[in-house]
Amino acid sequence: MNIDLSEPLRRALAGFDPKAAKFATEAVDQILGAARTNGASDIHLQPEPHGLDIRWRIDGVLHPAATLPISLAPNIIARLKVLADLLTYRNDAPQEGRIRSAPGEVEMRVSTFPTLHGEKAVIRLFAETGRYRRVTDLGLPAEIASALTKLLSETAGMILLTGPAGGGKTTTIYACLRELVAESSGRRSLTSLEDPIEVAVTGVAQSQVNPSAGFDLAIGLRSLMRQDPEVIAVGEIRDRATAEGAFGASLTGHLVLSTFHAGSAAGAVGRLSDMGIEPYVLRSGLLAVVGQRLVRKLCVECSREITHPDEFLGLRVRHARTAVGCSQCGGTGYRGRMLLAEILIPGNTEVGRVILDRTDVARVEEAAVSAGMVTRWDRARQAVEAGATSPAEVRRVLGFSEGADTHPPQ
């Protein structure tokens, strides 16, 4: 069913006078408001020869929203720059800024980037202030939420949140920080180094790095150690210097939280090893690695039972449902998203021993499964069996390289 969530936006924009002095202001307000209404996480404004394409990301997937004449693009981008306190006269270099919001409103970050046909802008809309505030609000499996909450009471070691871009890592780390603020009642020194600061958290001394001024993550970590921190959140580990600094802090009496791009919890261990982090540091410093992915949830109003095994797409499941599309889900067949998560805890177990042996990622994951880890693929199959998501969505997010079995369960 073809139901267009963007039709109201297109009608509204068509009703504005492009020659009016307030056109850019009204158009930007309408675009931002429509994105909030439809639950978009990002808005892309991309100049093309035919016009300014406006697309928004809903439940992790980009959808076309509207197109404006290319002649209006400079004014639209300039208006966004004004809202984000950026330099309107600079269109030859990337810029980043924040649209200040009233308490309780959705926070937004604006990023501009020069392209062949003009400046492109991407607006990130963060979750509402009242959502995902604590670990229990994230939708993690109960055993992972419980383990993560318990680990946050530790005084030393690293908790690493891993997954691809858009996997919800940032949301999780902020929920962990709020958990620490609430549980410590001001009795722990909580700090962060971020690039950029995406959400303000009361009770945490948040700092944004500035590489152009010589203040990067690695340098910031060394200086931060003189600020008497007990908990340090590092926005993202991107290089060996930052990784070494973060693990150094975790081994010297600090609880460290960070995010890291990797395809799985075991894959994160492998990537860190490839970066040059010594196995004994990984085994001793890591409290846990939480791997997470976000998949869209099937619309309960219109999904249908799959009747042909080929539609299982090789997943080891007995039964499954697929997306159809209706007025309730805007024709997509999906409404909202859910987490597929796994947690790897090295400790003094076989997992820790295989890490010390510098074995490959597959062996690390095998040891973790033997120690009780439920993998992302197992979570995905459980979600499909429960009718929460579809095989096609699992394959879209996790790919086709794994998860198949020539002998489906009986």
C-alpha cells in the first residue's frame, strides 16, 4: 500500500510564496516540524541539478520527503546556519553546530558540507528528553540490562559499546551516564570527552574536543587524569592513541565507557587487537563489550505470515512474518525499532584465555557462546520467530554472510 508520509510536507511547502521574505524561515520550520512529527532521526538536504532534495531517515531507512527549486537552496541552508550559530558566509568548508531547543524539545545538530552543486546539510534529531533516559528504557534483553547496570557500579575497567553507525551506541552511552548520575547522587566524579557533545547530561562534566586547537581525544584523556575523575566517557575510540589512553585509564582505577565501530562484540576485540592493543591489556581492561544493532519492528496491523520457505532468506526459523504496508505504518510495513544485542564478558573465563592467545574473531565468539553469550543472530532469529521483525529486515541489517543453516530447526 503506497501511503506517503511526506505529502503533508509537500503541500505545506507548495503553499508558501518563494518570493516572500519569510519563505526560508517558514520552510525550515515546516521541514523540522514534519520530521519531528514523523519520528525522523535525520534530515538530508542535498543540492542536485534539478533541485534541493529533502529526505528523512525513519527507523533507519532514508525516504524522499520533498524537492525545492535549486535557486532556493542557498537561503534554506543559510537559515539552518543561523539557527545553528554557524557562519553563513562560509560555504567552502564543513561546519557543525547545534540548534538550541527549549527544555523538553527534541535536540538537533546541523552539519554542512560543500558538494559539487552547493552545500549539503544534514540535521540529526536526537531522541526526546524523556526517552531512553536509563538503561532499562533502552529495550535491551533483561539479562543484558541487568549485567550492564551491575557493571556500572564497578570502580575500574572498560565497558565498550560497539556496532555500526546508526546502531544506537550514543543513545546507550548517554543512558549509562544518566544511570551513573542517578545512582551516585553526586558521590562520583563523572566526566566525558566527546566529539561533538550531542546531549547535555546534568551531573557530568562534559568536554568537547577541538583538534584544531591541539585538543584531541588522546591529549584530552591525558589531561583529564589530573581532574580527579572516577568515571570517564570517551565519545568514540577511533585510533590507537585514544584506545591506549582509554585502556590505560581503565587499568589505573577508573571506570571507562566508550563506543567503537565493529560488526560484533567479538569483532571489537579483534579490531582492538589489530590496532596494537596488547592481549593482556584487553583481557585485564575489558569489563564487557556490548554489541548492538537496530532492526525495524513489523507493523502489527498489516504484517502477514510467510508461507513459502524461500521467504525465510536462509534464516534458521520455523515460521516468520513479512511486511505489507498500511495507513498505520505509512505504507512501510514497519513501525519503530528494536535492539538486537549481545554482551561479551572476558573475565577469568575461557573468553579471557582465548583473547590472551591472540586467536581469531571466530574463536573468541565461539568461546563467548560457550560461556553463555546469546549472539546477535540468535536474538534476530528469536525476534523473527516472535513476529517482531522480518527475515528481510534481519538481512538488511545483519547481511547475508551468516545466519543460514542447511538444516532448519525441527
